[in-house]
Amino acid sequence: YIYFFSSKENKETFMKNPIKYICQPKPKPPVPVKIAIVGPPKSGKTTVAKKFASVYGLLHLSMGNAIRLVLNDQPETELALMLKQHLHKGQTVPDELAIQALDVALMNHVCNTTGVVIDGYPVTRKQVNLLESARIIPVKIFELEMDAKEVFRRALLDKESTNRPPYPVHDSSQILAIKNSCYKQHIDAIRTYYKKEHQNWCVIDAFQSKWWIWNKVLQEVQVVVKEIQIYLERIREGKAAGIAGLCITPEELQYRLGEFGQYCPVSLAEKGELVDCSVTLSLQFAAEFRGHYYKMASQEELDKFLSRPEVYVPPLAPRPLPPQDMLPKRLTAAEVKALFPISAEMQGYCPVTYLNGKQRYEALVPGNIEYAAKYQDKVYIFESEEKLLKFMRLPEKYCNLKLPRKLPPKKEPMLLTALPLAGYLEQATTSLIKALAEVGCLKPKFPFLSVKKTALLFVACHLK
């Protein structure tokens, strides 16, 4: 075999002990990295992007670079002619043409071997839609977060700097204010979209030093690249592989879900519990096996699934998922009211609290309509979120309970003044004691009235 080295020193080190370097583990499959960095003006996007490009050999690609690349390398193409047509008129290049230029620039051999850093793009919701239609999806998008005050402070420092370029720069306070307000106007919608669709958005505090930001970005990129490498390696070997960091959309996940839907196959097989994982969009505990996706309840269940996936999926799975109409369904308060005249089972008492309290009289606690579920066409109401989740996991355990003959009285709020006299005095004893103590201390006597009548009048006024 022939071996190549990065320097003469490395070659000499290898010559002294070649076996040591030949017997090391095989390198993981190379993964081209596609990342994007967005942020307000002066937040340090270009600094981070250029450093990545120089240290790791990635292509630094801003939208201006992509357009220039098409104009310089392919001047006779239809795209280049359309770009020139707009630029010669002094107009901004439309987003549709800019995306085409970016798509052409991404065909560069560097992008396909080491990767690319897209600098300052996308910045509007329309650009996001165009990127999606062109299937340009960065594995990680970094948002450098910074307020307007810091933007103007950095701009002022740049103006005082001696390293300014010889040509005029568009960095006046008015232009920066317009750029910053446009960015702030669109970034929330972009952030929400990518968090929901691809889970590839990462917010970084741009107030930190450039070295801190660089390390943070590097760590995140290393994690996602490692996840992709492990995924490729395991799928090639026919094993189960985690799918976190692969930018899988909710639609794609739904299309490729396995036999258990979004229920955890490990919890169902080992404990008989129906753990619904659809409550979270995250794919941190999701895996692919035999072309299907499965979601797990926690890291422990994911590790078990990755080590022996065939045990938890058909045909070896010990328990199948019940049919859709036999699964418990969570209800909102409005949905419970809409089911009228169907009344709640167990007269509205919480079945989970009753069974866990060993079916004692004291364990009969009324449920809260906010925590309700439907199971086998019956409605159950629970005391709290925790009790509702317990029922959702093991509905069979709690669904066939019988109430005792004697039930606690219903706790309905009642006005103090609506009580009969004896009950009123019983509930208001502290006030009465205070009144009697006061009359005993003051010993009042109204003119022309007896002592008894005076005391009664005083107590009445005091209570009022």
C-alpha cells in the first residue's frame, strides 16, 4: 500500500513505527458539511464563516459570492445573462434567480467533498420556501443573537478602525437600522419553521468573544457530523441507527413510521405500557430500522432498541400495538363538553387516585375536566396531569373499577351567609370570640338601655 502524509515530520514518524499507525480503527465515512449562519449586521457571521472555510477547507458562500461565481465561470449561460440584465439596470437580483445561482455554486467539487458555509442566508420566509423547493437544507443553521444597541456600537468601532477598505462601505447608521429592522421582522418566522420542520436551528449569543462563538459552532457541527457518520455506518451494516440531526420533516417521519406509530416499542414490549412519543417533535430518541422509523421514550429505551432492534419489532415483538379505536385518546375540556350527554365514568372520580390509594374511601377524589381521556368510548376524568399520563400508559389497569356504595359528599362552594344560624356561628366562631372579648374588655353602656341590650348591640355592630 502507498500512504500519503501531510508533512515530512509525519512521514518520518510513520517510518519509525508503521504498524502502530496501520492498525488503528478505520476512519468513519467522510460527510460533506452544509451549514448556514444568520444574524443581524455586525454580529460576526462572515468572521465565523471565513474561519470555518480556512480551517476545514469548506467553501465560504454568501449570496454575492454565488452570483459572482456564476457570472465569472459561466458567463454565457441563460442564468448569467438574466443576472446581468438585472444588475446592469441597478436592480436587486430576484430571490428565484439568486437561489438558482446558489444551486449552481453548490455543485462545486469542494461542496461535495468537504462542505459549504452559507453566509447570511436565508433572511426572509420566501427565501426559506425557495430553498426548500430546491432541496437545499443545511444540517445546522446558527443564529447569532444580538440587540440593536450592540450593532451600532460595533459599527462605530469599525468606522474608527484603520483596516477599512479603500472603497466606500454601506455601513451608515440609517442603512444598518433598516437592515436590522428587516432582519428582526422575518427571523421569528424563519426560526419557527426550521425548529418545527427540521430541528436544525441553534441560537448562539453573539455578545461573547469570537473564540467562544467559534468553539460553540464547532462543537455543534462535530456532534451533528458524528451523528450522520454513525447513521451511515450502521445502516450500511443493516443495523438500527439513530436519526437525530438528519433534518427529517414531520411529513417524512409520518410517512415512514413503523408498525407502532409514535408509541415506544421498547416500553410496550418490556412493561406493556403505551408511551405516546408524539407529544414531542424532537427526534433525539428516534431510530431507523429496515427502512422504518421508531420513536422511543428515553435514552435508555433507545440504547436497548439500537442494541437488539429485531426483538422489539414484528415478527419477534411480544405485544402488537392495539387497533387505533382501542387506544386511549386525550381530550380537552371543550371536547368533553361536546360529548354531552355522555357522562364521565366513576361519576367523575379519578380512577388512578382511587386504585393507587388501595380503593379506600379517602382515595375518592373528584377529577378535573382539564385532564380527561376517552378509552373504549368511555370518558375518564383525572385529578392531575401525572394521573392522566399513568392512565394513558396502562388504561386496562384502571378502566374497570367499581365505586363503593357510600360516596363522599360533593364539595360545592357555599356562601357563609347562606348557612343556617347554628352553622353560621360554628363557621364564624373566631369573629364571635373576638366580639365577646371586646365587649368584656370595654364594658360599654348606652344611655337609657339595659346592660344586656347594650352588649348585644355592640356585638352585632362588631360582627357586621
